[in-house]
Amino acid sequence: QVQLVESGGGLVQPGGSLRLSCAASRSIFSFNVMGWYRQAPGKERELVARSIIYDLTNYADSVKGRFTISRDNAKNTVYLQMNSLKPEDTAVYYCNARLGDHREFWGQGTLVTVSS
């Protein structure tokens, strides 16, 4: 069983920055895809950013140019750097990891609140 533990959420003012971390219980080399999703109150969970093998990344249009996903293979950790945060970025952010056999795993979520 894979465990993913997110951290780094919190309250931030509009225009501010946060960095989320997702620590995996096994080498992240084993995952074809690692990503971040978010779910705002009353809305469906949506993809924010993902890192695919061979250093491919993609982002939701709403976060392009503001968010950056990265991997630290030595620490088995994936990060989401979030800059220029907006109130509409407020959500619970979830880490996701997918193996080559399509099994996927989720973290417990970390709350990000953007408010003045």
C-alpha cells in the first residue's frame, strides 16, 4: 500500500504564495504520473497539475503561469509551488500518484484558503 502525505496548506492573502509538499512512502520513480488535484466547496475535484514520466508536465488553464509542479526523487516528494494566489484557488488540495498498471493512490488532502 502506498501512502501519500500532503503538507503546506494554510491561510494566505491574495497575491501570496504557498508551497505544498507530498511525501510518498515509496520511491516516486515507480509512479508514471504524480499530480495535484483540488476540490472547492460544492464543486467537483479537478486536476491542477501533473508530472508525467520523462519530465512532461501539464497544468489546468486556470493555474498556468502561476503554479509549478516539481519532483525531488531523492526525497520521494512532489511539490506544488503556488504563486499569485487568488480567492478562487481556495480548496482542499490532494496529491495523486498512479502506477503503470493504472492503480492510483490519494493523500488525505491539505486545505488552502486564500482570503484577506
